[in-house]
Amino acid sequence: MDQTTISAIIIDDEPDAINLLEMYLRQFPLVKIIGKENHAKQGLELVKEKLPELVFLDIDMPDMNGLTVADKIQADNFYSEIVFTTAHQHYAYDALNIEPLDFLTKPFFTPDLERVMEKYKSKIEKKKHEKKLDVFLNSQTNSAKIKFPTTKGMLFVDIKSIVLLRSRANNCDILLDDGTTETITRNLYKVVNKLNSPAFFQITRSTSINTNYLQRVDKKTLKCIISYNQTTIEEPITKSNMILFEKIIKFPFSLD
């Protein structure tokens, strides 16, 4: 990511709305618009391809509701922040369930976008601080364990011992480095957020891996080879997540 710019994509079925938003965004030199789309489905593919830092997303679109688009983006991509644009205030309550960065009620103006930019900058700074803290905590030999509710009670686990996370309905299976699997009664998104560790990367809609156990990535077959406790397993990675992987991860290994 270029530290001097914030990449953005605009998805709205009304060309005039895109042009107006683009005009407002010109007042923010840090923002670089890398894509615009009038159709929701094509817009979703554009986000997967370009992986912008901000997605300005209209909710009312004929081919696919913006809430559905946002759900698909957040399910496959923890990188892009979503800003809803809508003419209806009641959508704000639905939007909160998808956890957007912000929502703008049309018509909006420059001060509204200033608020969005401040929120984005604050969130990025918070993430940087949390990553630094996480690196420090993980470097300590006696780091505290994290508590998770399970189907049998409570699990107290060291982050370093988690090999991968796999979504299962509204629960999440955790594979540990001793070969055992525990079922957490929280969904994958909530578990990853609680772990809050840069070591974990989502390779498919339903699977997130601890990159410390990642031995190799095969770009031809789209497979991640994971090694732990004298055991080797292969896990698929989506093409879009492979692109994101190469973009934000510094590989300690070579890609095939």
C-alpha cells in the first residue's frame, strides 16, 4: 500500500451520483480513485481485483442490493473499508450489522466526507498500534491465553498454538498444533477480530490460517501447504485472496 494515498472505488448505479462523489473526493489529495462501476456485480469483481482501501457503495441498486455486496466483500476481504451511500436513513440500522466504516445519507457534502476520512485515518492508526502491541505480546514467552466459549465449556488457548480457523455455520472450528480440533460458539469473523493478530490471513470465505505454519503456496493449483507437529495439510486459497496475499504479506518463503 502506498503510504501517501488512499485507494478508493465507487459503486453506484447512478452516473451523476458517481460524478458528484468524485468531484467531492478531489478535495482530498490523499484519495486516489482506482475504479468506478454502475453495476453491483461488476463492482464486486472490481473490488476483488483492485483491493481498494475504501469502497463507496450505494445500497439501492437494481441488479444486487448494496448490503449483499458489502456482505460478500467483508466475507472474503478484511482489507477494504466500506462506506455506504444511501438516500434512506433506515438502512443505517441494517448497515451496522455489516460493520461498515461509515454511511452517508444523500445528499451529503464535503464535511460528511471529512468525517469519513478522519474515521478511516483513526482506524488505520489503531490497527497499526494494535499490530505493534500484538508483535510485542507474541514475543513474550509467558503471554496470556485467550478465552473462547466452546460447545463443551470454555477454551483457554495460546494464539501461537492455533494452526487454522474454519467456519462451520455460526460456529468456528479451531485446529491446534497438537492435532486436536475445538468448536468455538462464535462465527469466524468474531473469532478473527478477537485474536486481532497479523499472523492470521483469510484464504477462503470459510478458512483463515496462521501464516507461521505456512510452508509453501502453490500459485498454479491455488493451494496453501501448512505444516505442524510433523503433519502436512493442503488448503485451497481463492484467486482474489492470493492477490491480496501477495499485496500485503511479506513472504518468508518462496512462491511456486
